[in-house]
Amino acid sequence: MISKIFKLKTIDVKLVSKTGKLFKSQYFDIRVVNSPLLNIAVVVSKKIDKRAVVRNRIKRKIYDSVRDLNKENSIKEAKYFLIVRNIEVDKLSISDIKSEILKTIA
């Protein structure tokens, strides 16, 4: 799991969702605003899956992927607001999620 200091605050989520640059992929919609620190928020709608266990598993995988990308310095420092669009994310491995995130924001 990612540390609490890296999570995007509610006020920032609204800012990023309105003014952020949008990147789309098969699995995600990612909005990005440049910032000196890395912050991220992940949203998994009930439309994806009604069970909270599944939605939380998807969030954990994404947070772990971003944490690994941050350690590798593969991801730039910015505010990220990531919305999951497809239930198939749950079947992806963490390495697949990392490559998908990098491909989407590159």
C-alpha cells in the first residue's frame, strides 16, 4: 500500500479532475497536473464491481504499481487522478498494470 502522504486530498481531487490533462487507455482514465510532489487518488466505481473486496483489491494493485514506479523513478512527480474503467484490471498482474500506466501517461 502507498503511504498516506502520497494520497491525493479531496480538494486536490476536484482540482485535478477539472484542470488535469486527460490520458485514456483500455483500463484507465488518468488526469495529471504537474506538481513538485507525487500524489495519487484511485477511484473504482460500483459499476466495475459491487463487492468492496474486489474494488479494494484493484486499488491496492494500482497503489502498489505506482509505489514501485516511484521507487524506480519511472513516473514523474505530479498529481494523478486515476479512474478505473474496466473490470479486467483485477485479472492483470502488478507488472502489467505498471506497463499499462507507463504506456498511458507516456
